Amino acid sequence: MVYNGGTIGMKRSQDGYAPETGYLQAQMEAIPAFRHSSLPQWEILEQQPLIDSSNMHPDRWWGIAQDIARHYDDYDGFVVLHGTDTLAYTASALPFMLQGLRKPVILTGSQIPLCEIRNDAQENLITSLLLAAHYPVPEVCLYFGGRLMRGCRSVKIDAMGFQAFASPNYPLLGQAGIEIEIFWERVKTAPLQPPALTIQALNKATVGALRLFPGISATVLENMLKPPLQGLVLEAYGVGNGPANDPVFLRVLRQACERGIVIVDCTQCIMGHVDLRGYATGRALSEAGVLSGGDMTTEAALAKLYYLLSAGLSPAEVRTQMLENLCGELTLSD
């Protein structure tokens, strides 16, 4: 288990819940369920410092990926313990980073810490351990509230409920009820002769996200697109529409694309996909050089931009590969 911090292992303090070194392991060792014979042997590797996931950064993604790669041959599977606020971002980043993965990497967390008598942490932890040890799903997944999701398809949908995450545009990979059921036909197939696990850093690029809203000015967009920005996820309306009646806004987009900034259009809606051919307002963005993000989540589109730009690809190469399905993040249209 690679432990980053987050609610799952936090301790009460005078300032509210906060992570503390060694506290999660002590809690797990004190709970008989975690010593049950049906559970696999487990070990906790704490990243330092432990953080609230609101402080997550691509440098921490690199640390998680390095820990998994360093111990890849030592374990049957890996559980990444993480705060819920940015859990979907990390679950979207790791599939791009872990090239040649053939073992399960299960990300989980909780809404209530394990130290509280009433919590969701224990079930999420136990099921994640069982999944990582006994169900050879060869990809990065997110498990939470009885649902096993592809990591790069996950989004946080609820700040208070125990089923806090969903996979709106791809069906669940599994679910845990009385039995744990894996829908193997939805799981990626591992190559028969894969290369050794390699990792790609995502901290060598500058990307951003901007959500459209009624009345957004071209000046706001122009400021966002200033150097050193290399890529932008534009969270647009509906199927990818934007303010096509603002010529200055469209000119700013066009000029940024001509400078080599890669701009990807994702929908603000929880479900559905971008279709820049459906409306004149979407077509205007496409003609300015904006790419369709299809049914990618904002989290996945950001991670993909980080990945491609960190790999040193040219803007033209990035634009081409943004339209390809690299690790299950995108449904390709017929």
C-alpha cells in the first residue's frame, strides 16, 4: 500500500482532521479484521510528507509511480491510499505514467477516517486489498463505495456520500456486494509479451483548465493562454459549445492554437461527449483550432496533456495523439 495521506488515515487534532506519520498503520494493526486469514499479507509504504489531497501535485504522482515501479516485482498488486478531493486526478494520471502495467493498481480512500467508529474506510480498504491480491485486473482502477472503475474514467460526484465516485462514460469494471464480481469483458487485456514496466513523468509540462461561463471575456481567456502554458482543457457547454458570437474570443483561441498551444474541448456535463459538428457554436471552436475531447473527463484530458507534452512531443504530434485512445480514457467514434 502506497499511502499519501488523505481522510482515510487522518487523526483528530485541534485544527480538525490531519494526517500523522504511522497513525494509519497503528490503526490497522489494532483492528482484528486486518489480521484475518482471508486477507493477503500487506505492507504500508508512507510517502513523506503525508498530505491532504488538496495539496496534490504532479511531483507526487511521480513519487507514487516510482514507488510502484521500485517494488513492482515484490508484490502481486498495489493499493494507493489517497484523499478523495483529487483522487480522480491521480487515478487518471497513473495509467499514462505506468507503461507496461500487468498488475492491479487500486486507488481508494474514504469519506470518514478509519479512526471513527462509523466509517467507510474499513470496507474500502479491505475490498481494495482483496482486489489487488486476488483479481488480476491489469490496469489502474479506483475502488470506492462498492464500485470498481477504470481510473482514467472516474470523477468525484458527491462530497458527502459514501458512493462518492462514478464512471459516467464507461461501465463499471466490477462491483462488490455479497460477492466481488469483475466484468472481465470490460477490462483491458494485458499484452502477452509486454515490455518491462516503465514510468513517464508528468511534471515537465505546463497545462491548465478553464471552465466557460456566460459572460466570460476574451481577456480572461487571453490571460490564461499566456506563456508558459502549453495545453488547455476548455470545459465548454453541452456537446462542446462556446460563445461563437464573440469574434475577439474566437480570435484569441485561433492565435493560441497557431502559437502551438493545444486546446482540448471537454463537456461540463457529467455524462455525454463532445461533438463539435453538432452546432454552429461548436463548429466555430473547431475552426479556431480547438480539438474535441470526445467523452474524456476533464481529469483524463489534463493528465493526457501532461503526459504527451512531458514526453517532448511537438504540438502537431500532441494534437494527433489527443484524438487516440491510449489507455482506455477515450471512446473512439466509428
